[in-house]
Amino acid sequence: MTAPNGIHHIALCTADIRAQLDFFNDVLGMKLVGLFWMHGVEGAWHAFMTLDDQCFVSFVQTPEVSKIERELGKTHAGHPGGAVSGGAMQHLALNVDTLDDLLSLRDRIRSRNVHVFGPMDHGMCHSIYFAGPEDLTLEITTNGLPMEPERWIDPEVVEAAHISPEELKRFCEPTSFEPPETPIKQPGLDASQPHMRGYPEKLYEKMLKTPDEVLTEATRVSEPPVSKA
């Protein structure tokens, strides 16, 4: 069965891409591997810092970001237990392999005069918590006990979330899907279903009607922005 097998990148908006790159490089030791004009977005910069060969933390800076006010409890949580608007990122947790690595990174972060709390033992992981530029709430974690569903899915929370037994079974055992020989066409616009917002209505309708192969060709970037010497 085809399903996502990891995270390629998390993209965070920033009004100061240089400050974010400096923090993630100097405080966390991460390497910059990409910084270029964002594809298809006028005036925007896109940066990639590597976690491994297939996983990145990304930053996006557009001219509009500096005009948007940050507000705790709406745009940012401010701490690991804080609330934000539904769909917004509550916190970002990055992984290390061992508890020794976690403690070493805690020392590195504190050596840059940044407060760190932990490690805290959550059973399935050990974590430290700290803040990043622009009120980011950050966590570094390493695995603990295996996350066995029969041990880590609490019936009390299942009931409180109004999840039926049938839904719980499906959540734990996703329905298989075999793609047909002929690709499925783009659905029409249904406001009750998740859909991208912010595009002008007529443009979005045009995008929905554009064949996949036309959109692929129109947005193709086949070469990096800098030529080899």
C-alpha cells in the first residue's frame, strides 16, 4: 500500500531568514544546503537546512511576512503546552539518536545563552524544550519505549474525542488503495472539503481545470539556480 514514509521538509515562515539560519546553524549545528528564489512566488526566498539526505527544515520569507503580527495563542503557542489556531504548528520536535546526544545538544544550546528545559521522560521519548527566533517553540527528542498502539492509545481519550470503534480500527489499520490504470481526475471545488485558500477565486478554478501534465511542465525546474564551475 502506498502511503507517506517520512517528512521531506517542514516549511516555516520568517520575516528574518538570516536570523533563523544563524540560530539553526550556530545553536543547533545544522547545515545550510539551499537558499534561492522560491519557485513560482514573486519576491520570496526559500532556504533548506538538512537533517539528513531526505529530510529538511525549510524557511520561507516573503515581503508580506513582516507585516503580519505574531500573537501568542493565535499564531504561536509560545511554550509546549500553549494553544494556537487549528491547523497551525504547535511545536517542532527534532530527533537525535541517543540520550547522550540529547544531553550534548542541551549543553550546546545553553552555551549560546538559550534557556533549555529537560530532559523530560515521556515514556515513548525523552525531550528537551526551548525557544527559537520569532517565538518558535522547539523540542529535541530521542526515542524511548516503542509506541505500541495497545499501550499508547488511551480509551479515555478515544471516548473524549468521540472516535467510534469503527473509526479507531480504520485509524490503526488504514484502508488500502490500488491506483487505477487511468489517473483519477481532479475533483471539482467543494467548499466543505479541504482546499487551498488565498488564491483569487478565478485563478483557483483555472488551476483545478488545468491538466496535471500541463501544470507539471509549466512549473518544471530542471536545474539548480547556480551553474557548476
